[in-house]
Amino acid sequence: MFTSFANRITGVVMSVGLLVLVYWLMSVASGTAAYTRAIATLSLPIFKLLYAALLFTFSYHLVAGIRHLVWDTGRGMERHQSQKSAWVVIIVSVLLTIAFIYWAFCPGAHQS
């Protein structure tokens, strides 16, 4: 039950995170001066924490959404299966978040 509630909460958090994306896109469209101000603001350490949180919410929402798609087929609905898949959702979300953070924040992590 907690994971279904958390899936809804992560959807709301991602919607709030879209405000940051809209701010950045508006700055891009508004010219060099606005873009420079936005980059200075969005590069602050507090925003890096926000980005990490958004990466987790994205990962969790994605994996929990796949779980719900499996449930739509009628599979995994028994109590022990549901509890096991809840742990899978949490573990895979954390691993995906670590991979995303490494790729996003480590210089040279995604260069070939």
C-alpha cells in the first residue's frame, strides 16, 4: 500500500520539478542574459540536491509504473507477490537513481 501511495507522491513531485524545466526553457528562449542568470541560479548546490531528488522520483515512478502495468495483466496481485515486488521497486529505483546521478554529475562519465 505504501508503494502505491509513494507512486502518486512521486508523480506530484515530478510535476513540481517541471517548473524548474519551464524556468530553464523560458530562459533559453529569452536570450543570453536570461540564460546566464538561469544557469547561475540552477547551478547552486541546493539545485543539485533537487536534481538528485527528481532523479529518484523519476526512477521510482518509472519502476512503480511498470509494476502497475504488470498488475493490469492480473499477475502479481497476491499478498506475498505484492510485497516482493514492492521491494523490487525500491531496490531498482535506488540503483537507477545511483546510475543517473553518476551519469549526470560525474564529469566524463558519459563520454566515449
